[in-house]
Amino acid sequence: MKKIALIGNPNCGKSTLFNVLTGLQQKTGNFPGVTVERSLGQFSYDSEDFLLMDFPGTYSVNPKSEDEKVVYAVLSNPQHKDYPDLVLIVADATNLKRSLFLTTQLIDLGLNCLLALNMSDSAQKKGIVTDTELLSAELGIPVIAISSRTNLGIQALKQAFKKEGVTTVAPFVDIAKMDEGVRKCVEQISGFKTAYAAFHYVVNVQPEVVGKSAGTEIKQLMQALLFDANKAMQQESILRYKVINQLWKKPFQTFKVSSQKSITEKADKLLIHPVFGLSIFLGVLFVVFQFLFTLSAYPMEWIDALMLALRGQVTDELGDGLLVKLFSDGVLAGVTGILVFIPQIAILFMLIAIMEESGYMVRVSFLMDRLMRPFGLNGRSVIPLMGGVACAVPSILGTRSISNYKERLLTILILPLISCSARLPVYSLMIAISIPQHYFFGFIGSQGLVLLLFYLIGIVSALALSFVLHKGLFQQQRTAFVMEMPVYRLPQLRSVGITVINKVREFVVGAGGIILAISIILWTLSNFGPASFSSNFSTENRHDYTVELEQSFAGIAGKKIEPFIAPLGFDWRIGISLITSFAAREVFVGTMHTLFNVDETASDQTLMQAMKSATNSLTHQPLFSFAGGISLMLFYAFALQCMSTLAVVKSETLSWKWPLFQFVLMGSLAYLMSWLAFSLLN
Amino acid sequence: MEIGLHQLKEGQKALVHAIIESDVSLTLTEMGLFPGEEICLHGAAPFGDPLLVKVGNTTLFLRKEDAKSVMVQLLENSL
């Protein structure tokens, strides 16, 4: 299968082209050994199969950032298992000159290249006409005008994949023209396709690529020749710009000069204005939130109702034996737990894809950078963090739009601290029980204030954690943050759709299995106990071997941890609910119904009355006193009691390391905060 | 007069004179900021950072701390 690497500047429409070429035949993973995301896609044309590898957007192959290092590691090493047979360079036809930097670097490396001039249709509308034949002759590679929006040139592009391209032109940057040290150093090594490849090998000596001894040898050589890698690369960049400026004098493109300001310039007058731009972004955030919170509620209810009906049908048809129960209450309930996330994931990805494809997301980075920087976050972190108020699961998936890995990981790590909608039922119940209602100024209720306080606790603790992790754990080399402002474009519906479908499928495949497995385990633990296995188990009214929650494994565990959680003001009943709500925080309410023998259909008042009069089995004080209530709410604010979040962090970071780190860290914080609050208030 | 890029006022034009050697200088050069290029400060994000600049035909933005490494010479006629 022919391997094609897809490379281009950020925002050149690369991912749209990837979607157009591969459709739903996509798979996402990481580049081997590193944490940079890699999308693979397959397609066939004229009975030949192609493997398309999407690389991170980059302006240059010089390895400085994590993303560039990946591009460099693959393209500079013909022995690399991902080394492509063909490099498909995507350039924005309306911004061709900028992409010539990367393009000529790739050609100089001796790679088999093909240049696709994307967005040629909108270039034409702007009066930019490109002479692809002249460009092709000068670059020595095939050049094809395409548009992933209108499918212009896509056939020709696929045709070109079948041909073997040849590079015949002289190198753009002549190493012979560089400093003496550089020249001599490059002369010393052999076995490279081009002098430029040898140059790169010298300036970027990486022991993991060349072996330690070879690395030392070259470093000694560099020292002897007073060769500074960084300076050499800079010199090379300037030389390249000069070559491009010379090249650009040729009539590759003709421009109709227009005195009118472009739509982008006009739009940016508003959209990145310090005041209006920020206000508009707040409006955008509000819309995202509304979509995620309100709009997704309908399909989520439908899924719930549908699955409930299905489970009812199953029990009606098959009885309520042990296996049927396992299937209906264990498996089908677990499947429901996966499916309910789909509307929110689809909606969030649709909105993010629209913002990405239109070019607005870069403006978000620009607008929010100053505010998010002290916390080590990207401007783009704002959207997933805000989405976290609805649910951490789609939001963690939504961090994909943050290309810097460190910033993305930080966003993922702090997201579960944001007060999500699953905490709301717990907060509402506990506030109603433990917080006496007072009115300040006649209309500000104390209960509402406490709820607001808990939302603030979520945001403040998330940012504080980010700050600490940023300063403490993830110190790294300073990298520049320079980006080009792309022009605005209409997002392409088909590409947005493909993105949404692919992401939903990735979630179901990646995290779905874990969620299903954990929910079956939790169901088993809370429905069976040691008594289920004793020989004198009464089968009269319990022919399915299930036991009451209190006698179940989960119930017994809840009682066992009582001494450990007693300092927080909790007793065994809260112990049990801490275990069951690992499935999802809102399960707390259902567990309270069970433990206080209140039917789920009974009014909220009945449950609240029962809980209000409950006393702690150890101290005989009211269990849900002011101190006890605050302590419990703090525990739910900080602890990572959500298996779906853990599953999704695992599938996004590709290791159990980070979800376990989060689980332990947030659990310890929860214990500490609850203990402090209970000790102070009681 | 040689000043840092971050000291330009909105609308002012200047010539890039030098890039101070640092971890970020290569990135800046690759983006087209190198001696001899004309640069114009277009504006800034909320709270004055990052800066929006025009180099050649392209509009870039960069952080103030990175802009400090770009030494420029103010063009006389751009006040």
C-alpha cells in the first residue's frame, strides 16, 4: 500500500482534504512513542490502495515544538516505518508564498513531493490566478489546483498519486553557500539523499535516531568547527526566504488589485476587537453552552426512554431470571450509559469543527491567550472548560483542537473539577436538606448562594490545579507562539459531518468498552453479596440470587470504609453511596432512596424528611447537618467519581497513568477538603 | 532609533533590524521576521497581548515576550 504523508501549514484546509479523501475510513491514534495525535485514513483509486497519514500542521520541518519533532522524525529518516512514498503538501492558494517555505524544505530533503493548491476556487473569486505549470516547472514537482469544498481537481490529484514523481531541480538552499563550519561538517557525513538532508542530520543530531556514539562524534565535529546548530538553522531560514523572494518574481500568480478591504479584514475589525471581540466570544460561549446543556437534553431523554422501554420489553419477554437481569440491568443499562453521551459529543464536535473550519478558532486563541497563559493553558482551552459545566466527557474529547500536547493534557487533567451537570442533583438535594434558607436584602437566598459558591469552587480549583501543575510538573523549554491569522471561510457541511461521525465512533470504540465493563462490575457488586453464594439462600422470593444493597458486596465495602470516612462526618450509608456513585455522581440520589427505603416514585419531600431525621450511626448526631452537608458536597465537588471520565481520559491519553493520577489526586483533595470543612464547622 | 517590536505603537511601521538570540529566535525567523523586513503593528488582543502584526502580505500574531526579541528601527514617516 502506498503511504502518503499529508503535510501543510496550519489552517490550509488540510483536515478538510483529509476528510474528503478518506471519508469514514479513518482511525486516530498517536505517533509511535510520542503523544502527538495522528490520523490515518485509507482510500483506493483505480484498484490501488493508499494509506493517508495526516501530520500536525506546521510552518517548517525544523524540530522545535512537539508537533514539528514528529514531522521531522518521520520525514528525515528513510528507515522510519512511517516514511512516506509520497508527501502531499497542501497549500492555501490564496496564501501560496507562505507555504513555499515548508514546500521547498520538503523538496530539499529529497522527498517525493506533490503540491496541492487548496481553495483554488476562492482564490479565483478573489482574482488570484495561478500558473500551475510554471510553478511545477520551477519547483520540480507536480502541482495541482484543487478545492476540497467543490471537489475541483480531486480526481486529478488521485491520478497523480499513482504516478512516480521526480525532483529534478537544483536545491533551493545551497548548503555550499553557507558558513564554512556548516559546509565542512556536512561534507564529513555521507549516505544522505541530499546535502540538505545531511545538513539537517547534523543540526538536529538526535541520539535516539543516530545512536549515541555517532551523536557524540558529530557533536565533537561541530564543536571543532565552531558550528552553532541554532544559528545555522536561522541562516538557512533567511537564505530560504531570499530564494523564495527571488522565485516569487516569476509570474506564478496574477492578482487583480482590489482597493476594497477583504471580508476577513472587515470581520476582524469586530471579531478580534478588544471589547467587541471579547463580547462576541462570550456570546459564542453562551451559544455553545446552550446547545450542550439544553438542546442535547432532548435526544438524551429519548435515548433513556428508548432503552428503558427496551429493557422493559426484555424482562416482559424473557422473565426476570438471573441472566435476564444481568442482560437488562447490567449490559443494557451500561449501553445506555454510553449512548447518552453521544448527543453532547456530536453537538460539541459540530460546534468545534465549525469554529475550526471557519478560522474563528485561531481568533479564540488570540483573544484568550493572555488570560489563559498564566495557567499554562491555551486560549482554545476555554471552550472545553466551559463545556465541562455540562459534562466532562464530551469536553475531554473536545480538547483535540488544542494542538500543543502539554496544554491539552493540562486541560484534560483539570476538566473534571469544573462543576458538571451530574453534580447538580447531589448539590440540590444536599442544599435543600442541610442549608437553612435565609434571605439577604429580601431576595438573595442563602441556598442559591451556596450553589453558586460550589460552581465557583469548581472553576477556582481547576485553574489553581492547572497553575500548580504548569509550574511544577510540566516545566519545559520555552517555545514561541506565533501564528498566522487565516482568512475566514464558510465551513463545509460534509467535512463537519465526517468529523462528528468519526469522533462519536472513536468514543464508542475507545471508551465505550471500559464504561460497559465498569458498569457491569458495579451492578454485580451492588446486587450480589456473600449471601448469594451461601447454600441456604432463600429462593422463595429471591429466585435470582440478588440481595438488598446493604447486604451486597458494595454495601459491605461501604460499611468497611466507615472508620476511614468517619472524620469527614460520614457513616456507612454515605460510604455505600460513595461507592455506587462511582458509576456517575447522580447515582447518589438513587442510592439514598434505596438506603432510606423511600420509593423512587415518592415525592422529594419524603426523601428529604427521611434524610433530615437521619443520625450518624457512630456519633448519633444528625447525619446531614450543616457541617455534614457541606462536607459531603465538597467531597462530590473534588472527587473524581465518574467512571466515564476515567474511561475517556484513558482513551484520549492512551494510558492509565493520567486517569489514575487524576483519580488519586482528586480523591485526596476531596478527603482533605471535606475533613477540613467538617472539622472547622462541626 | 532601535526599539523592541513590542514598543511600537498601533499603526507604526518599522524595519526588522535584528533578532536577539534565544529559544524562540528560529521560530520568529521562520515566520518571516528577519533583518530587512518591513513590519507594521496592527493592534493587540484584549489586555494588550498578543500583538497583531503585518509582515509582507501576511498577518501574524505573537506574544509580547517573544516580540521583545525582535529589534526594529522605526520608519520616519510612520508616526
